[in-house]
Amino acid sequence: MENYFDDVQFRIVAHHFLLYNGSKPFTPESNSLEFISKGQVMFERDGVQIELAAPALFWMRKGHSYRFFFPEKPGNYCEHIYFDFSGERSERIVRWLQEACPEGCLHPADPAGVNETFLEMLKYYR
């Protein structure tokens, strides 16, 4: 039986905690879909900074420049789940997200449902 993600190649699926301040800029080799479930972090995309405060769904496109960092407040952390994926469908997914939400992130109306979906995908694709 085919499913929506059959033509997507998952590279990394992770549940991650950001506890540090000031990562170096990086350029991902694949697209990424990410969900901040707790905390907040600053995110720089191609030189533009946005605050990602939970709950926040955001994405990264391969070949663009990104960086995570915390505002100057001690004790910050961020919990998030992400998966890096490639393939034609991944290109369509991030292109559609960027067109639908040019700000680069959105705050879902049902964060518990999004978190549950991400946790299920984490179990399935690990």
C-alpha cells in the first residue's frame, strides 16, 4: 500500500534539545520540517531573524543558510523534533509551505495534535 511519503527519502529523524547559545551558520543538504514543542529559540534564515516560541512549526530548504541562537537570557532551552528529507515531494512540501507562509513558521491551532504526529513519525521512521 502506498502512502503520502513513499517518494520521500528520510535522512535524519531526531528528537532534540537545544541548550547552547550561538550555533554557527549552516547550509543543510536536504529539506527539513521541524516542530518546537517547548521553549523558544531565535532562528536566522538567509540573514533574517525570527523568534520561534513553542508551539512553532517551521522548515528549512536545502542550500539556504540557517543559524539557531538564544536571546540574551540565561536558562533558555528549546525542545524540538525534526526530520530531514529529500526527494521531489519534499521539494513540493517546502515550496508550498513557503508560499502559504512566507514568514517561515506558523503556530498551529492544535499543537498537541502536531506534536503527536511528529512523535509518531519519529517512531515510524527511526
